[in-house]
Amino acid sequence: MPDTHLHHHEEHLKSSDLLTDIVIGMSDGLTVPFALAAGLSGAVDSTSVIIIAGIAEIAAGSIAMGLGGYLAGKTEQDHYSSELKREYDEIENKTEFEKEEVREVFREWGLSKDLIEKATEEIIKDKDRWVDFMMKHELGLDKPDPKRARRSAFNIGASYIVGGLVPLSPYFFIHDSLDALKISAIITLICLYIFGYFKSKITGVNPFTGGLKVMMIGAAAAAAAFAIAKLIEA
């Protein structure tokens, strides 16, 4: 017998938290070490100095960025826990007021008066369900993943390291700093464009324009660092 059910498949962007972490880590990882290497290339001839400084910056930057991601995740968890505790307290001590807030949510949805009363009575039968409803629909808060902070720290830190090694890689094989900078600039600007292209495509922005913007920001940062180094040297 043929299946008469209608199948509707919705495509949504999955793992948005992971993609956000990669974007944060990779964008800074490509740009900051690139600018540092460009600046040092304008001041020193030895690539060994640039490599040491670059690795030190990547290590420090990945730790700082990872720690920032961890603290952001922990802040989100702490905020949710605080609001959750407050909602339980308000339901216990301001019951009628909280019931009216449930009704207000349903009014905003355009439900009829009778249906609002029935839905409200159904929601408040279970305290946990009531609190969950208020957290989502009054405060707009979803329960955060308890492992989010650690995952964010790792994802951002690792993405920063991967991004940072791209502009630094030519200095491992080319001994003249200016020659290494030329290769580094070509590789990094291509990577910045590709990164900006896909980042813009994911976020719904024109990918060609987005790629150019990211590439130009990286190029401007490196050019400024190189020019400043040359001015100081002179």
C-alpha cells in the first residue's frame, strides 16, 4: 500500500555553535599572526626570529581566545541558572502574577480567551514544565549545553592555531624574510578570501563581497604593520 503521508524535509544549519567557534578562532588566527609576521619582516632579515615570535603569538593567542570562549560559555550557563532559580522562586511566591504572564504569552500568539485559559491551566499543572515555558517564551532562554564552555575553548583555540600556521608556514622554508612575506601574503590572502566567502555564504551575505572584505581587512592589517616597522627602523 503506497505511503500517503506527506513528508516535509527542512534543511537547517546544524552545529551552529561549532561554526561560530571556528569563525571566531580562524578569523583572528589568520589575521593577527599575518600582521605580526609582516611587521617583523619589515624590521628583521632573519626568519628564525619571525618563526619564534610567530609561534609565541599563536600559543598566547590561542590560549587567550580559548579562555575567552570558555568564559563566555560559563557566563551563559551561570546566567541561565540564575534566571532558572528566580523563575522557580517567583512561581512559588508570585503565583498569580506568573499565571498572568503565561496568559500574556498566549495573547501575543493570538489565541482566543477560552483557549488561553485552558492552555494556561494545562501549563501550570507541572511546575517544571511551567518554569521551562517561562524560560523559553518569556525570557527567550534555552538551556545551554553543560559541555559548551569546554568545547568552545577547544574549538576556538584549535581554529586559531590552524589559522595562525598558514601565514607563518613559508618562513619555515624560506630564509629571506621579505621573500617569505611575499609567499605568506599570497597564501594568506587566498585563505582569507576563501574563509570570508564561506563565512558569508553561511550567514546569508553576498559571498563574493564578504570574501573581498575579509581579505582586504587582513591585507590592510599586514600592510600597516609592515609600514610601521619600516618607519620605526628608519
